[in-house]
Amino acid sequence: MIVFVMGTGFVFAESVGGISLGMSKQDVLSAYGKPTRILSKAESRSLCGDPIGGWYYQKDGWLVTFNSDSGQVDRIVIFNNGTRRLDNSGLNCSSSLEEFAEKYGLSRVPRQGSIVSIDDGEYLVFFEYPNSLMFTIYNN
């Protein structure tokens, strides 16, 4: 399934809970309402190892961040204690690394701490796996 994000001109192959990279803050608010908490960079570092700040939806176990220039979703972090999954593959933090390789047709099994491209401009970041998994447009 390919997701076209209205108004952005971007097409993404993956999403989380119906939210795709490139969506606006208003899109997220319309779908999920106000976050449980808006995290500071220090709070997000302790939660997922990355000082990114963001909107934390504690009940569902996920974090959404926005590009400071465009205001569009640029990262989605799912946590092992939550209900969120990657929509198209159905994978989450409890999925094996072998399952990621199989579902995304990767030439090798990702390692904890790695970044893998799953489509043009879309990456999965396994820095804190299996505690959390990041879906993002950034590859560094």
C-alpha cells in the first residue's frame, strides 16, 4: 500500500496508526487528539535514546516529531509497551529482526543499532530496538 500525503506531493510506503511521514500537526491532532504530553528533548532522550522532543501518546505507546521548518511529521517512534505497529508490514518492537528483513526485502538482517532503508526516503532506525523502533525520513 502506498500512502499519498495530501498537500505535500510526497508518497510514502509505510505509516503508523494511519499517520505517515509528511503529514501535518493538524492531521495528527484530527486523528488522535492532543498528546498525553509534549516531551522536551531531555525527556525523549531518556525514553527512546534520542533528544528529539515530540508528541507522546502514552496510552498507545508512540511518539511523533515534526520538522521545525515545515511542521510535518518527520519521525514516528513506537515503543515495546504500546499498541502501535507499522501499518503495512504489521511489524513492531516485538517482531524479530528476521521478520523485518523478510517483510521489507532487505538483503541482510538488520542489527540492533542499525538504520535500514525500507523505501526511497524512508528508514527504520533500530538504535534502541527492541525497546523502541523509529520510522523516519532521516538516515543519520
